[in-house]
Amino acid sequence: MNPHTLGCIEAGTPCCVPVPHLSIENLAVSYGDTPVLSDVSLDIYKGCITALIGPSGCGKTSFLNALNRLTDLIPGARVEGRLRLVDGANSLDLLDPGLDVRALRRRVGMIFQRPNPFPLSIRRNLELPLREHGMRRADALAHKIETALSDVGLWEEVRDRLDAPALALSGGQQQRLCIARALVLEPEILLMDEPCSALDPIASGVVEEMIQSLSGRYTVVIVTHNLAQARRIGNYAAFFWMRERIGQLVEFGRCRQIFDAPVHPATAAYIGGMRG
Amino acid sequence: MNRSADALLAPLTAAMAGAAALLLAGMLGFLLAESWPALAHGGWLRFVGLAWYPLEGHFGLAAMCIATLAVAALAILLAAPLGLACALFARFQAPPALAAGFRGLLALMAGVPSVVYGFWGLTVLVPLVARWQPPGASLFTAGLVLALMILPTVALLAHAALAAVPRSLLDGAAALGLTQRATLLKVAVPAARRGIAGGVLLGLARALGETMAVLMVAGNVVQLPASVFDPVRVLTANIALEMAYATGTHRAGLFVSGLLLALLVLGLAWFAARLEPRHA
Amino acid sequence: MHSVPGDRLFGLALWGAALSVAAVFAWLFVDLARLGLGALSWDFITTAPENAGRDGGIASILVSTLLILGVAVGVAAPVGLGAAVWLNTYTRAGGGTGRRIRLALDGLAGMPSIVFGLFGNAFFSVYLGLGFSILSGGLTLAAMILPVFIRTVEAGLGAVDDGWRRGAAALGLTQSAALAHVILPAAAPAIGAGLMLGIGRAAAETAALIFTSGYVDRMPESLSDSGRALAVHIYDLSMNVAGGDTHAAASALVLVALVACANLLAVALSRRLLTRRLAL
Ligand SMILES: Nc1ncnc2c1ncn2[C@@H]1O[C@H](COP(=O)(O)OP(=O)(O)OP(=O)(O)O)[C@@H](O)[C@H]1O
Ligand SMILES: [Mg+2]
């Protein structure tokens, strides 16, 4: 079994033993001179699904990008605070300028809002990251590709046309291919930025079910505007809110607690507003 | 592909970009260095006169400068309105199949080498004009041939600019009950004016810098033309005609006219750059 | 639609302009064909010129032309690709260095070809001691087509979906790998278009070649031999060789066909490249 498996988790219930996987303290993100996120402290637990919710523009995407240093790509973006990837007794400082970001991003995969399969064949989409990370043996490649595609429920749908262009797939299939492309590198953590919001309800349902099946095996951080979805798949939820135009973490806790008994009035109002 | 490839990527590509940009500086530098013998003796004033007898030390460029400007002006005066009309036709007037064919023709003509335009001008237009206004090879003929040569470019760029005008703007004008003429001239053309002006400036730069097409039909007599039907010699043609045997100060004098052309076109490019919106 | 009389007139004027432009171009082609088609044959392509080009064919001239083009594209394509990658990847929209380099490239792009000819003569032929040679001519043309190629490719790279870049980075791909496997293939059409523009311009060029690659119409034996390009051949036949018009027209037909083919080929190639990548 996968080392990250902590056993079966029912949606909404806490993970058996919360073990921090990412430890975040006083994280702040700014673009140029504009701070967009400040003072975020929380632990992301191993094997759990943590849902990030909050209004548009409160810095959820910026937060995710900071977690795998994708902020490096944005000119002028600055990340401050403490951010550690915990692995047993070892911990890795993710904001260390000398960090090997390629190795980090191999351990922390990311799925974007808009499916972004490369303009290559389905097979090449999965092969490319593997080859670039040093895997060359054809049989091993084929095996990994099949496993990843099966994990996202795409294998049966595309096994006969692995050499067809990935862009010919439907939106939902493209998004699952992107998830497979992240999984094929066997990451520990998956960051997902509104992975279903560009999909129709049926495709969205399929992807959601698939994400749920990842719980226990991977640590998942998912941003979603769909509160019902957050409630269905999350074990933990973090609510972001804006104060004076700067995003902040207002409340973090078990999903059920956040939705059923929010402590903070802003959380209650946001959830209540969405419900009403 | 590994990390060392990445470490090389930035400096390697930066060196290439730098080399490409340094070409301009190198070019101007070499032109200046080669011009130096002529510029150093007698100063720039000796280039102001009308007489071009380089072997006797007369380096007057004024007549050729004026001829250059006159030929280019004639060409752009013909090509700009016609090119715009062609663009309007292809964008708004022609049935789709015809418009595509017409654009294809323009693209084909834009690729025709200038020496071919010159050849046609020499064998067909010059005799034709000569029957009417001898000697035929003249400022007028050169302007015509140049106009023909730059027209496809002007038309294609104007077409691209017109195609970028949002449909909603035109529909809005039509909804106001404007005639097609008013819609095109008062709405579409002003909305595309930057692109159109850019095309016209590019055409003008090409007309100023063209060598072969002008050389073959302009007659190449160094003089101030009294009428448009007089033969003239332009700066570019002068270089092409005399470079083969020029030495010493004469050669330097030719480089001076090259430098002058370069500065003229750079000025034009600077002006065109100012036309463009900031942070486009 | 066209009930207003002024509107009708305007429409007619557009039709008139387009038709007359098309008619003049048709006239040009018909003349070329009438003059040159008779001389055009397989022999014309495969035999060497004789009697200053009046007789024989253009075999050696075609070979020189292709060699010059080969040198020009062979040098300009890799340098231009690198420069475009640097401009696209490492410079920011408002950044100073990038802006200055782009300005220099735009200035270079507008330079008259005769100025490139002067520079090529002074730098490659004299300063570097390459003399009148295919290498000098090809390098001069490389400098000439470089700026337009860079800007076209850069625009193509800029149009590549940002999602792919971020996707590649999120998978831990190196920048070089992302470029080689995702970004450049996605920009293949722009690269093809840039090449097409460059080859078209280089093949059509005359003025930049007369003092760099020269007039010699013998079959070149190496890149350091002088070689006469097709455009130069047309110029020489029509200006300096009495009775050369027929072969000039035939050569012009070949040149126009060559330029048109180069354009079509480049378009087809860029499409092929993209689909091949997709199927891999
Ligand atoms: N590259 C950037 N440069 C400057 N400001 C940015 C950049 N990206 C985002 N911002 C700003 O940072 C703030 C937070 O943006 P972010 O995308 O993280 O919000 P979000 O919570 O993901 O919003 P949404 O729910 O709409 O996706 C916004 O005000 C946004 O305008
Ligand atoms: Mg977002």
C-alpha cells in the first residue's frame, strides 16, 4: 500500500491522526508593493483533503502558488513567513532561495482551473514529465502511464487512442488527464485550483468523485467556490476573507465544524449567504 | 535536458539577442567609420551643394536628396489612397470568395522582388511614357513603379488594421442608420487609423530605401528636376551605380549618403514608434 | 442596402480601385509571361549561362542563389530563435533592456537594403576579408532578415498559452525542456511564418548583394567564391546586356515562382511540424 495511506476516511470526519504535512506560519504574499495575503498560519494534514474557500480575490490562488513556489514565475511576487514540508523528523524549508524547486514540484503537484494539457499526444503528455525526471525505460513508462490513467478513470476511455492529440479530449477528460499527469510523478501533495469550475456539471461530478478517491493516498489542497463540493469532499476547510483589501485566513477547522458550527461571524455570513 | 542546459539558456539566448541588437550599432559604426575620410576633410558643408562630381571633390547631395524625397512622395501619394481603397474593398465590399482571392493576389504581389517591378517598368512603362513625355525614364515613372511596389504592403497592413476593428463598432454605426460610406470612412477608418498610418509609414520607408526599381526607371541624371518628367538620380541608385568603381574619398562619399539614408529611415521608424500606443 | 446614391458611388469607387489595381498586376504578369515563357524550359534551368546570359540558362545562378539563401537562413534562424526566446522569456513588458533591444531591431528592420549592402561590403567583404563571396552575401542577408524573423517569432511565443508554461513549471520541467517540447512546437506556425518572410525577402534581394556576393556567373565551387544571385542576374540582363530581356523575363518568372514556393513551403512546413508534434 501507499505509505501515505492512513486508512479510509469518511467525508467530513477528521483524519484518524492529524499529522502535519505542510506547516505554514505567518505566510504573506505580495505583488510588487501590494500585499494580497498576510498572516496565514495553518497545518495541512497528511492524507487529508483540505478545502480552501472564500470570496474572489482573497488570495487563494496566490496561497496555492506559494506552496509549490510557482510564485517564482510571477515577476515581482514575494512570499514571506515560514513554509515547511514535513516528512517524519525531517522538514524542508520551502522558501529557501537555494531550494531545488524542480524536486519540490515533483513532490507537490498542481492542477489548474483551466485544463492545460500540452499540445501533444495523450501518451506524450504523461511521458514528458517522466522522461524529464530521468525515467527512460519503455516498459516502466508504459506501466506508470497506465496506472496514472487508471487512477483518474481515464484508462478505459483512451487506451485505444493514446497517440491521439490530448486537445481532442473533452474538457472533463482533459482535466482528468492533467491530474493523471501530476499523479504520474507520484507526488505527495496535490494542489488544485478550482479544478471543476471550467467543467459542466456531469464532468465536474466525475472529477469530484475521482478527487475523493485520492483521499488517504495523497494530501490534497483544493480551492473551490462550490461550497457543497467543499463540504462533500473536504476533511478540513480553511476560510479566507479580505480585511482592508488584504486576504487573511479567518477560520480553519474540520469541514463539518466550519459548515455546521462556524465560529467566526464572517464565515457564518459567507456560508449562510451561499446557502440562502 | 537537465539543469545545466537551463543554466546555459539565459546567457546563450541573451548573447544572441544582444548580438542582433548590436548589429544596428555596428552598422551605424561601420557606416560612420567608412564615411570618415569624406566627413573629416571639408566638413559636412561640402555635402550640401547640388553638384556631384566626386572625382573633382564635389560631393553635393542636395539634388539627389530632393529627388529621393520627390519620388517617394509621389509613390506614397498614389499608393496610400489606392491601398486603403483596396483594403476597404477586400474587407467590406467584395463577396467573401473574391475578397480571399484579392488578398491572395496582394500577398503574391507583396512578395514579387523589386527588381522584377523595375524590369517591368523598364521594358513596358518607360517606352510607354516616352511616347507621351520623352525620355520616359523619369521621376514620374519611378514614382509609378514604386507606388505599384509598395501598394500591396500598404493595402495588406490597412486590411489587417481594419479587420481588427470590432464588429460591434460597425454594427453600432449601422444601427444608427449611417450609410455604408459614412460607416467606413467615419467609423472603421478612424478606428483603424493607427494601423493604417503604420502601413503608410512602412510603405514610405520602403519607397525611400528602394534601390533597384528606381534605378532601372528613373534615368539617373544628377539634377534638380524641372518637371516630373525629367530624369533624376536618387541616393540609393547613386550608391549602386558608383560603388563598383569608387575608391578613396569617393567611396567615403557614398558611405555618407548611406549614412544619411539610414538616419532618414531611423527617424521615420522613431516617428512610427511614437504613433503606437504605449504598452501596446 | 445601397439605396443612397452617394453610397452607390462610394461602392463603385472601391470596386474601381480594386479592379484597376488587379488589372495592373495582371498586366505585369501577362507581360512577363509573354516575354519570358518562350525561353523557359528544363534546359534553361539546367544549363549554364552563355554570352553574358543572352544564351544558355541559369543553372549556376540558381545554385549561387540557393547557397546564399542557405547561408542566410542557416545563420539567421538559430540566432533569431535564441534572441526571440530571450526577449520572450527573460524580459518584462516594461523592462528597459528589452525595450531598447526591440527598438534597435525595429530600426534595423526598416534599414534600406542598399545600406545593408554597404555594411556587408565594409564589414564582411573588406574588414573580415571574405571578399566578394557567397559567404559575404549570405551573412549580409542574414543580418537583413534577422530583425523581422525575431519579431515574428517573439510575437508567436507571446501568443503561446500561459497555462502551458505554468503547467510545465508545476511538473518540475526545466525551462529548456518546456521550450523544446511545449512552447516552441506550439509557436511553430509563427516560426514558419518568420522564416517565410525572411526567405521571401532574401530571395528577392538585389541591392544588398551587388557589392557582397558579386556578379560572377560561374558555377561556385565553395562558399568563398563569388556567386550571382537570380535577382542580380535579372538586373544585369535588363540594364547592362543588350538583348537580354527575354532571359531576364524568364529568370523573373523563375524568381517569382521560387519566392512563391518558398512562402507556400514554409506555411506547409510549419503546419506539418505542429501536427507531427501532436501525433508523437
Ligand atoms: N500576477 C499578479 N500581479 C499583481 N496582482 C495580482 C497577481 N495575481 C493576483 N493578483 C491580485 O492578488 C489578489 C489575490 O488574487 P488571487 O488570484 O490569489 O485570488 P483568488 O482568491 O484566487 O481569486 P479567485 O477566487 O477569483 O480565483 C487579487 O487582488 C489580484 O488582483
Ligand atoms: Mg483563483
